[in-house]
Amino acid sequence: MNIIKVTLCNCIKRACFFKQVVNTNECIIQLEKLGNKLVVHSIIDNLIKGASGQAIQNINLMFGLDETTELKLKLYF
């Protein structure tokens, strides 16, 4: 169940696993309370959500395109 949904980012209650973001431009954030501390877990696929993916996202915004244009493609190796 998503708590917060932002373009290309999800904040979830359940445990997050790398397989949830493989070959995507998504970022998943999980918040966990341990005693009086808040632990933040964040996972990305750095091959996609790295600098090149961020550059495409920024170019889309600069040219007034949808933020996710050309970023929802699946890679097959």
C-alpha cells in the first residue's frame, strides 16, 4: 500500500526489495520506526535512475514535456 505517490517515487509501509525497481526509473522509499528512531530505506536501480536518467527527466521538464517521457521504457539485456 502506497502512503505517498510522487512521479517516479513511492513511499511504502512494507519491506522494499531491489527487484521492485530493477530496470525502472522508480525510487522506492520505506519508512520504519525502531524505538524512538526513524529509519529511511531507499532503493533505486542506479543503471536507470543514475545521472543519465536524471538528465532525461530534467530535459523533459525544461522543454515542458511530461516528466516521465522516455523513462518508462523496459530494458532487456
